[in-house]
Amino acid sequence: MPNATIRDVAREAQVSVASVSRALNGHERVRPELRARVQEVAARLGYVPHAGARSLSLARTSAIGVVLPDLHGEFFSELLRGMDREVAAQGLALLLTVLQDGRGLNTLAALRGQVDGLVVMAPQLGAAELRAQLPAGLPAVFLNCVPGLAGAALRVDNAAGAAAMVDHLVAAGARTIAHVAGPVGNVDAEERRAGAVAAAERAGVALTVVQGDFTEASGAAAAAQVARGAIRADALFAANDAMAIGALVALKGHGVAVPRQVRVAGFDDIPLARLVTPALTTMRVDIAALGARAVQLLARRIVAPAEGLVEVDPAGAEAIVPRLVVRDTTTETDRETQS
Amino acid sequence: MPNATIRDVAREAQVSVASVSRALNGHERVRPELRARVQEVAARLGYVPHAGARSLSLARTSAIGVVLPDLHGEFFSELLRGMDREVAAQGLALLLTVLQDGRGLNTLAALRGQVDGLVVMAPQLGAAELRAQLPAGLPAVFLNCVPGLAGAALRVDNAAGAAAMVDHLVAAGARTIAHVAGPVGNVDAEERRAGAVAAAERAGVALTVVQGDFTEASGAAAAAQVARGAIRADALFAANDAMAIGALVALKGHGVAVPRQVRVAGFDDIPLARLVTPALTTMRVDIAALGARAVQLLARRIVAPAEGLVEVDPAGAEAIVPRLVVRDTTTETDRETQS
DNA sequence: CTGAAAGCGCTTACAG
DNA sequence: CTGAAAGCGCTTACAG
């Protein structure tokens, strides 16, 4: 048998569908006796309101969409975890959409009527492309996207994080830094590179940029160049932990002592970072907090789409600043220090 | 301005809303000239059908729900990645719901009208609880759930995987195997133990079960017993990689040569497995494939809810068989072989 | 406090 | 091939 509808409940309880709706939605002007009867019948029939019909009537779905460029690795599971935490607290549902290169251009547009707003992480798309794809009038919060989009923006302050790491390496004794950059065109990668370059300049130490692509293999390749002297460096700072770990393993393979001969540092603080030997010094980005904050901002925008008060930072994006996590690849001591 | 509706398009194109619907949905009986005009107007107005209204009319949402017990770690991101792959291929959307202990009992029921079916992973719930929560008539596929639910079931074939590993160890020369088991009561652990025991019997080699609890420490403790001869073994097969890695480190600490004196093997192929020295031989569970397969089964059930043909294995659950990944802890060579 | 009715935005028999 | 109309399942002014 199909699911019971509001009419079934109304008939069974001998009231109008309007009364069923009011009774079940907790409206005030309902006789207690009627409310009790309706609730009893609804429970007995296993009635659950049809979400689609409800959202059509209310012009509100109570769902938000999250658009991600990929789903590989711990970063995304942490982000989703943070979002889910907040989404559950707000009584919302989460619709997940991965926007990979090949996927249709109307993937986002098709979300109209399915969600009340969007958290979008699309570092690979330009502002124009993104704007063209987004359903008009749908509140949105952008994570690590190009600036200049209509919506709240939230980002990780990669430049500040990278600069902090360079400062730490210099304090630890480094004088010639090799920075293994992430893929060209990737916003995070570019910001980390820029922050590292600027900090090295300020500190007056040499910094060479080696092109990488966020994979362990590319980190290993960069380390090999350092190991055989093709690149001179007493510190290797990779733009993410995966590359740093690839480099770490490669350096050990080449018989280079870490951190004595070459200091190694990463970015992200993935779980593996604590488990490699020596444990990896890195920048911790509280990814779950980033996700939770994004949902929070979106929820406010959904309630008050145009209110200026909602704008966190009208000038630009609100920023999450990563924290330095010092482990064994940059210092001889074993103590883990967090600043 | 709000989003354009089908009426706006109809008015602008000077046709009926019925024609707009037919033209845009690719119905056959539409004059090409009319179709072209409607498409032009729809594009100009940026018209996108309202998903909620569409699903109310069609009694189909083109979305599926995935219910997970948690979101921590690589396992879930891999699972979601596999699901997303298949979901995108099928033109569906994915609604994510985390069903943690505290969360309301009607979390699942509220999905009615929002999804066409559910992939449920709820190892913490009994069959009765689960049945009570699921909206009646909603197709479902269960992952690692208790048996006996109305729906397709899918699971990892732990026993077959463990048996394959024992066979590999025997082929590599092992004659006395110590199996470090996982915690009592854990389904995965029990199945792996049973598979290992059966395979050892078939192969006619000795196998001792040592109790562990999936932690590195318990693996190290088991290894210590092997190292000091309390347990005689020329191979140590741990029920997961964490214990295997703990054992590996402990064996090295006790001066036992791996794999020459004692072969070591794990289960899961966590990222760390490739990074330890020597690299760990293990069983790879293709989690993404598990997720993709679940969505595939669900999609079929949605199309043909009651067809017997759709039933993969009416007797029980369809199983994903892990693959053997041979690395350096069981062979002297360095080559990584996958079977 | 309650019911009849309109409406949310679509799709699809039903006539023509 | 096309339009007018009914209907999907809900909510909420509008009367009473």
C-alpha cells in the first residue's frame, strides 16, 4: 500500500485537511482534543508529510546544497562532517553535488526547488562561469572561490598560514627554502605560494619554487632534486601534506637526514601527518569548523537574504587562519607544540 | 526578481504551459518550430524547472538518500566518492544524512518525498528499529546492516579476503601462522578470523589466534609474544593494518627480520600501509566500488521495486571481495603486485 | 476554533 | 500537434 496522505488522516480523524495540517504543525488555534485525535490517527497510519509537496507550498525546502570539486581524501570528509554538524543543529538536510570537470553545466541550475541555498566550493571555476551556473536568487556561500561573487565568502587564509610556516622554518635555522607548489590555477596553491614568497622576502632568505601538483609523487620528485643537489635547500616546504609526506619518504630513501640536513613542512595537518616518521610539522586548518561556519552563514542568508547585518565582511571574505603545528620534521626535539 | 516559471515561458513564447512542458522534456509530438521557440525563450529567461513541483507531479524526485552512522575518516569519503560516481552517471542527486545516536527517530521518515530510495549503513541499529524508522514503500539497499531487512543487502566479503591472505602467506613459504584477531563482537573481525582459520585448515598449516583489538598496541603485544618465542610463527597476519603496523614496528624493535624470519600482513590497505618500511602486504577493500554498487542496486530497485530479477542474491547479501596487495612484508622483492 | 477554496509549479491524460 | 483542465500533496489567508 502506498504512503498515507494528509487526506487519509483527515478522513480517518473526521476533520478537514486544513485542521490536520494545523494540528500537526503546532498551530495555536487548535482544540486540544482535535489535535490529540489527529496525532493519534497520524501515528496509527504512519503518516509523514510529503517533503516535496510541503516545499512547493512553503517555497522552502529545508535542504541546502553543497557543491564540491571532488571527494578525495580526508579534507572533504572533515568538511562534510562540520557541515553536517551544523545542518543537523538547524534541522536542515544536505544535498551533495560533486562538480567535476566533465559534469554538465546545468548541474547547479537543476538544484532549483530542491534546496534553499548553496555552499559552493569551486576553486576551478571563474566568477563568470559560476555566476552563469547558479540559479538566480538562490542564497550562496562561497568557500575558497574567486572573489567578487554575490554571496558571503569564506576562505582559509592560506597566505598568512604559509607566511607563518616560512617564519617558523627561518626561526628553526633554515636559510634556503624550496617551496613545492600545488597545481597551477588552484587558488589554495597560489595563495600559499604567494604567502611563502612574501615571507621569505621579508625574512631575507632564499626561496625557490618547485612546481608540484598536490600528489605524493610530485613531492617525492621535488625531494629527489633536493637530495641530488639539483636544488639547494635546507628546508622543503610543500603546499600540502601529501606532497610533504612524499618528499619526506623520498629524502629518507636518498639518505638525507630530516630535519638535520633538510627540514620538511607541509600544510593541512591530515591525520597521516602525525603518523609518519619523523612526524610532520604542518599548518592545521580546522576544516570541520570551516564547514560548520559556512552552513551557519548560509542559514542566516536564507532567513534574511538581503540584510546588510548578515554580511560578515562586506569588503571581502571572512577568513579562517590556520594554526602552526610544530612536530619533528623541523625541530630536533620530540615535543609537539601548537601556537 | 524571482525565478521564471513555466507560465512565464508560456506567456513569452505564446503557447500553453503544456506545450512548454512537452517541448522542454523532449516529447515527440511537438512541432520543431514551436520547440525551438520555447527553447529560445526558456534560455533567455533562464528558466529552470522547479524540482519540487516536478517531483510532486511525477511522484519521483531523482534523488536518493544515503544514511551513514558517521563521517569520520577516509572510509566515508571513499564510500561517498563511489556513490557520487554512480549517482552522477544515473543523473541522480545525493541527499546525505548522518544518523548519530542522539538524532531524532524520525530523521529517516522525514525523507519521504525528498528521495526515491535509500542506501542505509546503520550497523548500530537492530532490524526492528530500522524497519520502524524507514518510510514504508521506499526502496532501500543496506550496507553492513543486520540481515533480514526488506531490501538488497551488500557487504564486504571479509572471510574470502582473509582466506586469500592465508593462501598467499602459505605460497610465500609460511607454515605456522599467528592471526591477530580484532575485538570480540566486531562483525568484520569475526569474519576475518573465521576465513583465516578455514583457509589454514584447508592448506594444512598451523594457525594460532591471538586476541587483539584493532589498535597498534595490541598488534605490538602480539608481535612481542612471537619475538620471544611464546608463540611460534613464521607469519603474523593481523585482522587490520593498524595492528599489523604495530606488530611490524615491534618485530623490528626485537631484531626480528621481516619478511625473512616472520612475514607480516594486514587488512584494509590504509594509506599508511604503503609508507611504513618495509611496505605492508595487505588486503585492499575497494570502498568506492562498494558505494557505487550500492547506488546501482538502488537505482534498479527504484525502477522495478518488486521484480525478482533485480534481486542479486535472494538468499543473503551480495559481497564485495577485497583484493590482495602484495608488498614487502611478505616477499623479498620490492615490486608491488596486485592480484 | 474550523472548513472550503485557492494556490505553489509542474505533468499528462483527454479532447480536439 | 496543441490547449484546457485535473491533479500531485501540502499550507494558509479568508470566512464563518
